Amino acid sequence: MSEPSSQPSAPETQEKKGLLPKGMILPLVIASALFLENMDSTVLATSLPAIALDLHQDPIVLKLAFTSYLLSLAVFIPISG
């Protein structure tokens, strides 16, 4: 009969790892931020006529506000880090 081994079994020797490899976290965060920024602008562009109707304004008038909002996002998101 064999004697019990003093070495730990394979599952005990492996370190526990997270769900994602260490090098994948930063690209995933950046991709998520870019996706949310694009989703935000798409939702606003789609809902702009309804917002204009509720404010009793012409949608063309609100395009200036929409453009300035997107321009401020493009400037201040990289600055904020």
C-alpha cells in the first residue's frame, strides 16, 4: 500500500485568480467608458425631438445645446482622467 504523500495536491498549490487576467482590466474599463459615452450621445440624439416637443421649441434650436453638450464631453472627459 502506498503511504500518504506529504506534498499538497494540485488544487492547493495553485493560487486563486480573479475572473479576468490582470492585463485585461484596464482595456475593459476603457472600452466600457467609451461604450457608455456613445450610448449617452445616441440616447440624447434619439430623444431630442421629444424633449423639444415638451419644451415647446423647434428641435433645430436644441441642436445647439446638444452640440455644445457633446463638445464639452469631448473636452472634459479626457481632462478629468
